[in-house]
Amino acid sequence: MGFDKKDRRFESVFSRKVKAGKRRTYFFDVRQTRGNDYYVTITESTRRFEDDSYSRHKIFLYKEDFNRFVESLNDVVDHVKTELLPDYDYEEYSRRYEDDGEWEFDQNDNSDGEGW
């Protein structure tokens, strides 16, 4: 069976998009398997200005790894925030993107990370 854009296996059932500056966008998509199970894809899309194309990197995260993944991600982020850069203002970029209108967190975006 080949890839078919209308094949429901490849559609997102829930999605979040985070624009990170002018070049990067992150997509967090929940997808459904044939067996009615769910997994998460995390996609980083980076715009290449030289040829106006995009580079994409994708991580597949399965339910059995959710807790360990989130715990480890929180551990490394907390380590940077508390041990390595405790005086850094981590809210600076959120405020700047909100003020400039560049920052976007679209909770209702159901794009599957493919329509860039």
C-alpha cells in the first residue's frame, strides 16, 4: 500500500504548532495507528533562505516512552535553568515574540506538519 494523502493513518487527530523565530517551526502532532493506538510526532521545520525550501527533522514518540521522555526533557531544561543559566530571563523571548506579533502558539491548528 503506497502513501495516500487521504489515508487516515497519516492525519493528525490533535496538533500544536509553535513558531520559533523567523526560521523555525515546531509541530507536535498526535497520530492514530491502524490498530487505533496513538503516538506523537515532533517535527522541526527550518526554512532555508537560499533556495526557499524547508529542512525537516521528525521524532516519533510512542506511549510507552511518554513519561520517561517528558521527565528527562524537564530534567535537562531544569538543569540549564537552575544550574547553568540561573540568571537568564527565560520569559524574554515569549514577551518579545508576543509584542512583535511573531510568536505563535496555535492550539487549534490541525495541520499535520506537512503543509509548509
